[in-house]
Amino acid sequence: MDHGSFAFVSPPEIFGSELVTWVLVGLLLYWVAIIAVRNAGYLPDYIGTQGPILTFHTKRGRVLLDRLARPKRFWRAWSNLGVGIALVVMVGMFAFLIQAAMTALSTPQMTSSAVRQPRNVLVIPGVNDFLPLAATPGIVFGLLVGLVVHEGGHGLLCRVEDIDIDSMGVAMLAVLPVGAFVEPDQESSKAASRGGQTRMFAAGVTNNFAITLLAFALLFGPVVGAIGVAPGAAVGGVAPDSPAADAGIEPNDRITAIDGTAVEGNDDLADRLEAADGEEVTVELNGEETVSVDRSLLVTAAMDDGPTGLTAGDEIRAVDGQTIATERGFMDAVGDDERVTLTIDPASGDERVEREVPIGAAVSVAADGPLERETGPTDETFVITRFDGERIQTYGDLAPILEDSEPDQQVEVAGYFGDERETYTVTLDEHPRADSGFLGIQGQPGTSGIAMNDIGVQLYPAGEYLGLLGGDGETRFGPITDTFLGKIVITIMLPVLGVSGAMPFNFAGFTGGVQNFYETQGALGAFGDGTVFVLANLLFWTGWINIQLGFFNCIPAFPLDGGHILRTSTEAIVSRLPIDATRGMVRVVTTAIGVTMLVSFLMLLFGPELFSG
């Protein structure tokens, strides 16, 4: 579907190359200022420089670490558990990156997406597409916690293994903490046992994973339990020049009533609009103000050169002469008719026109698929109006039927190529990625390649996001969210689900205006919305950042912890072989794996763009 010609306006965020350019210019000026101050001799001895990054060194805290390290047997057992976890994650990260790189190179058109853009590798709010500026406080807090527990784990295990510490500190890029460090004494580090070194390197990621579990346990339990969905339909986006936009409805508003009848939630809005009489309705916003909306059925998105000839911004006024103003009314007017005559007010402002169009699921016929074996090779859009006897009005009608189909099942597929109706008997193949039949099509969402909206608002799935975090609400991800680890997996993905297309919007915590879609309840609710939402955001981003730090540091490449664990593990294995082991052998193994990881990562980011042409 072509979303370029028309898009919903979401809550304002700053993205794109312009901001990246200003960030780079700012970093360059900051770097020049650091060099000038350092060359002038104004930097204290405890402040060092690594390019534009300032490192603050201190020897304080070693006495505290000595005290904490006294139960050495406990900490060694804790770190041995962490070594096992780190090794499993290291193997998983190695396999994942290679598999992802191979997929990116073999199917570049399928893997090129906003999620994989180089700017989205940077954990910088406002530059990264799924980290909004409004989430900055939670991200910075989570990063600080992650860095402290990570490097604190290294420092603690240094003392457990009798490794001296030269200094500890934090690395800052302007006011942003980008790292922390513990500098072990080189001589005592070399004197430590191989097992002691491995435990020390694994301690940081072990602590990150532990903080992740703690943060998400608190979030999924008492904190999200104190949050409920506020009454009304949650407006996530508003189409430009739509009836809603003209009436002053904005993203993050809640539609709480239509013509004086309460709207309880998102699912209730269509019923209230359908029940309203006339082309003008009164909309109550946030339970406070009312606005008048001249409703009409608006085309919010349309595929290029689609079978209907409609474009984004067109208004559908009637179906076969029957006046309609809602999407439900449109579907009712179409009924079982496979072709209808639409009365259209073009977005261009030209005179009203009538056009006969097919109504069904618009699909492209895939090469070498079951359907193409019957239709023959074609680049023309096929509108499926009936599948195995079932009337199909939208691609949403077709998708679940295909999911329930079986390989080798024989089905009758009817539809339109242009004005010609065709019927094919197709034997389904086995789906390459699912346990179902495979027709060999690529579908366009919506009806005949267009998306429609009653008043021009896109609803935010507030209840579903709350359900994914353990609150009350149904989700589309099924039983995976019934377990604690399943909730963690989904929560990690929440900031990118909107960018990837799996959900209509990203979820970056209770921030950026979406707080209006929720209200507090229960015992914690007594502390007020502000306190509960702040606590929820801190826990959300602390868990999210810490698991990212843990996985990243488990990559088996230097100078990451995974690279050091790979070295000590390789040394342990090579030393047991019936050969004269040397450091060169170990270096060959670690270098080969490190280079493979680096190449895979670069191919994942840039491979599709390099080879798609």
C-alpha cells in the first residue's frame, strides 16, 4: 500500500537526516571545545579524553567493594551461573547475526526496513525512529542503572578473585552517560586463574539480566496493575484535511461521546458513528469539550495504480446510489455484489464522479506460486472477490481463511483482472513459513487496495498495549503473553512494532501524550497519575536498556565482554587438546569469530542497499 501520498499525523517527534546532521555538527563543536580545554591544561587529572568522550576516574568505592565481596563463595556461584547464561547468549547472538545477514543478502527487498536503518542502531532519542524525545528521562535513567550494575559487577568480581583495581569511573558524551568502566590492575589480572577472569567478565551481563528481570517483574505486577484504560476512543493519528482535522481533533485526544452518547472504548466508536443520524455529528473530547464534525467516508491510503482508481484524500459519498458516511455503511451497501458503482468527491477538488469498481482483496500474483500456475505470469493486480465459496470484501477477510487452509487443498478462487471476471481452481502448496496452505500472493491491506476511515482518525490500541504489559486487555499475540518470559520478549519489541508494521503505533512508555489514554487505579493510584506513570516509564526503560546491554556485551568480539569470555573459553579448550597449544592458535579462533561477527553486522545494515540493485 502506498502510504506516501497520505498519512496520519501522529504526535510530533523529530526524525530524519536534518536532526542527524545537527547532532553531528554539535558533537564536532563539542569535540573541538574539549581539545581546546585539554591543550590549555584546564582538565583535572581525574578527567581523561577519548575523542569527544570524557572519562571521569576515581579510586573511591574500593573499600565498599571489598566489603561486598566477602561472601566469595556466593559471588562465585552467582557468576558461574552468569557464565553459563553468557555462553548460551553468545552462541545465540553469533547464530542470529549470521542468519540475519544471510537473510538480508538473499532477500534484500524483504529485509530493507526502517528498523534496520543505521540511525536506528544508535540509542539516541529523536534520532532513532522508535526512541522518541519524550522518552529521554527514562532512557537515561535506565542507561545509568545498566552501566552502574554492569561495571559494578566487574569491580565486585575483581575483588572476589583478588584482582586489584586501579580506578573506576564513568564516560560522558556531553551530559549523556555512554559508558562506565573498571580498570583492573594488569599484573594481578594476569595472575588470576582463567576461571576467575571468565567470571569477572561475565559478571556485568549477569547483573544486567538480573536487573531486567527485577524491573519487568515490578512493571508487570503492581505498577501496570495500577493502570487502567481511560474511557473513550484513543486518537493516535489524524489524517490531514480530514473531517476530524477540520474540527480540531488532535492526536492524543479521547473521543468520549458521539451526539451525547458515551463512547466506552475504541471498539465502541464505529457503533456510535453508525447510530448517529445526518452528515454532522457532535464529538465530545476528553470528557470536556465538544466539536462538530462533518463526517464523510475518507480514503486515507491507496495503492499506486490500484484497481479502484481512487487516491488518498478522495471521499466516497454513495454506493450504487445509496448514500453512505461510514465504513460499516459502505460494507453493508456493497453486500454480496462483487462490482459496485461508487460516487466520489475527488481530493483534487474536481467535480463529483462515478466509477464502477470491483470490491475484494487486492493481491499481486507471486511468480512460481500455485495461483500463477493457473493465471499465467502477470503483473496486473488481481481482486479476489470469492475464495472457496466465501464472499471476500477485504484482505482482512481473506487472510484468516488462508491461515486455516491446508497444503494440497483444492479451492476455487474468483475475482477480477481489470473488468474481466475470472475463476480458477487452485491446488494450494505448503506454506514455506507456516503450517497452512499457500496460495502464492502478496496482499494489499484494506478493500481493493484502499484504506477508508469514517472521520479521519486512526485509533491507538491503548488496551492492547496495556494487555501486553500484563494489565487488563486482549492482545493479538496469543499465548506468548501468558508467561513472564513471553511478556519480556514482547515488551522488548514494543518500541519497534509500529516502525516494523506489526502494530499501528510504537509504544515507548506512558509518555509523549499517550498518558491521556490511561488512568490510575487501586492502592498505587492514590499517589496520582504523574507518580505512577513516571515509575512505569523508569521500570520499562530500565528493563529494556539492561537487556540490550546484556545481549550486546555478549557478542563474541573484542573489546566486548563476550570477546574476553571467548578468549578464556578458547584457551581452556585448546589447553586440553593433545597438541602444543600457543597463544597464536587462540588468536586465530577469536579473530575469525570477531571478523565474522563484524562482517555479518555490516551486511545486515548495508547489504540490502548494496546488493538490491
